[in-house]
Amino acid sequence: MLLRTDYNSNPNIGTLAAVNDRVAIVPPQAPPEFVSTIEEALEVEVLKTTLCSTSLVGVFLAMNNRGMLVCSQAEKRELEVLECSGMRVEVVEERHNALGNLILASDAGALAYSGLQEETKSALERVMGCRVRMVDSLGGYRTVGSIGAANQRGVLLHPSLSEAELELVEDALEVRAEVGTVNMGVGFVRTGMLVNSRGAVVGSETTGVEMMRIQDVFELS
């Protein structure tokens, strides 16, 4: 299922939540309509918490279906909520704390910004159970986690990526890679999208043409 929504009129829903095939993590103040749309489209349990004392859950949390990685600025009470998912949660000492913006992952593999510490890469491989490749940028952007969104069938990426970069992403994540946008032309795809294997939720400004592209790439019914 593919649905539109916003978060208190903010269409950048991917900065405010994170999802996989098991759970969605959203801020405690998430509007009821926002939560119910996620539950309907993605068929997941919703857990509520801040992260690093902010509502920017999608910015600070990196995860796939095996585990979650957060920086050491996350508070104990926040980690306890994440652990309620039953998944492995690991904390890293990392000066680049916006891990959700810096890591693009499927269950088969991940791409991460090369400025992350080697210890962070090792932790990422442990918690996500996959091979991690480090890259300086994709499409000219170091925030490789913000310019793409993936499920286990496809990944949608910023239109600035070259053919060689698309092939790199396909090889690393082992899914089909295509370019597209959300919210009327925004190439930072993950900022306006939440996607898993069952469905997707996109920002309220996403056009019908963009939604058709999303439905095709992620093979959504």
C-alpha cells in the first residue's frame, strides 16, 4: 500500500520517523493520523520516543531488519524504547551523529559515508549483519543516507546519481536501483518517505507521477 501523509503539515516525514519490516519509530508527539497512516500502509508496530533529545528520529537512527545503530548522544530512556523492538541496538562513539543521513542500507548490504570512523563501520556490520562499503559521496552528496530509500526489492535515489553510481548501489544493496523524487521534485528521497517490504508512506506534497515511480521501484501492490 502507498499512502500520502504529513506531520503537522510537514511533508518531510522521513526526518521524523524510521521504519523497517517490524517496527516504526516515531516521536512521542506524533499526530494520531500520522501514526494510523503508518500502521495501515506498512503494517508495523509503532514505538514512540525522541532520539538524541529531538524529534528527528529519522536523522539519528540507522537500521535494517536486523538491528539499529545510534550515536552515544542517545539517552538511556530512548535506548530502552528501541530495545522494546526486540532487535539488536548498538551505540557508537561517533562525531558524525546523524547516522540516518549517512547510511543507506538493505538487509543484503549497506553504503556509508567514508568520514565515519572504522569502529562505526565495524559496529554497522555487526548490528545489520551485512557487508558495508564506504563511499565519499553519491551524486555529489556526502549524506548518502538522505539521498536514497530502500526496501528489500528496490532503492530510489537522487536524480543526480550517475549510471556508474547506480550500479554501485545495486551491487552493494543487491536490489534494483532507480532515480526519482518526492514532495514535488525533492531529490533527498528519504527525507520525504518511509518504506518497507509491505508499503510506503510519502510526504503530502508528493505528486501522482512521483507515486507511480515509487510504486514501480519498490514493487508495491
